[in-house]
Amino acid sequence: MNVFFVGAGPGDPELITVKGQRLLGQADIIIYAGSLVNPALLSLAKNGAAIFNSASMTLDEVIAVMEQGVKESKLVVRLHTGDPSIYGAIQEQMDALAIKNITFEVIPGVSSFLATAAALKQEYTLPDVSQTVIITRLEGRTPVPEKEKLAKLASHEATMCIFLSVHMLDNVVKELVDGGYTYETPVAIVQKASWPDQKIFRGTLATIAQIARENSIDRTAMIVVGKVLSTDYALSRLYAPEFGHMFRQAQEAK
């Protein structure tokens, strides 16, 4: 195996997986998403590794670097932010490699929506509140299927993690309210989750756009919407004393 797609994690260099760190340190060629990946991760590269910033490259140029590396029997790491399977644009790269009969492996990473939950110290799935997490984005230059428009997803009133949309926050709020959330629904924005300059902003659908404008939040931020951010919830049945399962017998109520 010569080509590895590696999830870099959300920003903190210590949140890359052990396997991803090892491959990064062994790589002869590293192609990294320069607009998003923390450059501190490149300090893990070995001396002499060739490093390419894909922010200025086309798909064909990225594939050409990989193909040449494979021909020279070099280990190639394609370093993507977060987990590469979410808005990573890796499918087109993998398909191009498959056409060329180049084998590859994908190493998962910690997504920014998970780092956001950690920053907020928040569980996304609370009993009696929400048992569903919707990962999505507002339609922009990349189209969204009609059934996945934000307003239609909002009808579920589940916990929603919205990527790549904070620069269109007024439109996000309108879509969410049109779809079913009330203006009182709590919202959190985490900018650069897990980075040293991480920032957290909280509000409601009525106030969050103004908060974002006042703090000049226009990129690299996750929007979280849902009642889990501020509500009462039922305790998990898993740890209730009267709830028995294969690892613990139920206890009688005292």
C-alpha cells in the first residue's frame, strides 16, 4: 500500500489518531489541505519529506503527485482535516486512483463536529430531547438535494450540526425557522474547535446572527442547533438501578 488518506483531526495536533501520526511520520510525500489542516501537524513529517499544499492545486495535479509517488515506490499521505469522509472531497480522488489501479487506504479522524461537542461539553443525544444528529450544510456554490434543504431537515427539530455555513448565517436562521425551529431554539457556534484560539458563542435563533456579526465570525466555525443545548432531560436507562442487562442484574426499588 502506497497511498493513505489520513484524517488530521479538527486542529489539535494530539487529536490525530496514533495510526495517522505514524503514517505521517513515515511519509515520503505529504499532500495536505492547507486552508484547514493545522500546519503544526507537519512537524511530524520526517526530514526530506516532500510537502504539497493542495489549496493551490487542482484534482489532476493532486492525482499526478500521488501517481508519481507510487511509481517511485514512495509512501504518500493525503492529509485531510477532521475525518475525510465528511465534506472531504475524497471520493473523486479515490475514484481517480481506482481508474489507475492504484490501491489506497483511508484512516479515519476526529471530525470537527465531535470536537465541537467536546468544546461545548455537550452530549448531542439526550433522552426525551433528541436521539438524532443531523450533519448538513446550507446550500451555496455546492448544491443540496431538494429533500435535504435545511428547512426540510429542520422539521425534525433534532440536534443539527451545520458545516460550512457560518458566512451565510442569516440564511441559515431563516431556513431553520421556516422549517420548524422556533426563534427561542438555542444555538452555539464554535470557531476553530480544539485549536489554541478556539472561541465559543451561544445564543438563540433570534440572536445568533447578530452575535456572529459583532464577533466577525465568518469562517472555520461549526453551528449547533437544538434543544439539547439548554433543556431538562431524562436520565439514561442504561445506568438506572432497576434496569438489568447482560452485565448487571436489576436492583429492586428501595
